Amino acid sequence: MQEIRIKQVVPENLCRSCDVCCRFSQEASIYAPHLTQEDEKQLFKAGLSQQLVRNNRLVLKSFQSLFLCPCFVPAENRCKLYNWRPLECQIYPFLLVSKNKKIFLALDKKCPFARENLAKNQTQYIAYLREFFNSPETKQLLLKTTNFFGDYSNDTDIVYLEELFTP
């Protein structure tokens, strides 16, 4: 499978001015990025240490009172491997959610851009993501990745947009 690149919905300059993602309150956060096998290959080629991946997830590092993605550079508010970000990072503020044995596309409204722009109307981008995730190649990649889909159902900031597929 080829490297996966998704159209970015949030402008990079806005991402760099934000302080929401890439930072977590718990070391074992459910929001720590999941990785496909392809993500792992790309990140290792880009210089990420294999010790920073465990059980298809990035291992968070302690920083002040938070835990950070190991690719995040807090002094510059940027990802040092931005061009090789995992699929889950590329689609953020959208998330793939597992609920009742079905996979849904969700929007994390903690993202300031999502709160102000995406919640209103993003039907074209959602259609783009639906087409991407329903392609046989992408489905196969996601379904062979252990625990790729999160269960964010207890998070009140998640809005279920639509069912994508049933594994």
C-alpha cells in the first residue's frame, strides 16, 4: 500500500497557533494517536524511534503537567514529523469511533477550528472522508490494525456525524 495523504481541513497556521491537540492529561490517554502498519513504516523511515510505539499507538512523553506526543515540539508548537503524520493525526479534528460494532465518523469539538467552522457545514469534506474510508484498500488497512478505532462515546465533545461501515 502506498503512503496515505489526506487533504488537510484545518489550515496548518491555525494548528500551530492552537494548544489543544498533541497534549494529553493522562499518559494512557484514549486520544493518543493510533497507528496503522503503514503509519509505523513511514514514521520509522522519517526517524521516529521504534521505542516510541507500543500496541499500535504512539507512546506519550511527560512534559510539565501534561503528556505529549513524542513528535510534538512544544517550544515551537509544531510536529517535527508533520509531513509524515499518522492517518489519525491527518484527519483530526475528525475521529473514527467504534460504537455498537459499527464505525462512525465523529467530530471532536474541542478543536477551536472545529467549533467555529466545521460544526456548521463541512459536507464536502465529510463526503471526501466517507469516500476515502469506504474504499476497499483503506477499509482493509484499518481493519487489520489492532484497536485502531476509539470509543469516545463518554466524551460529550464528540458529535456523531454518520456511520461509515461495519467491520
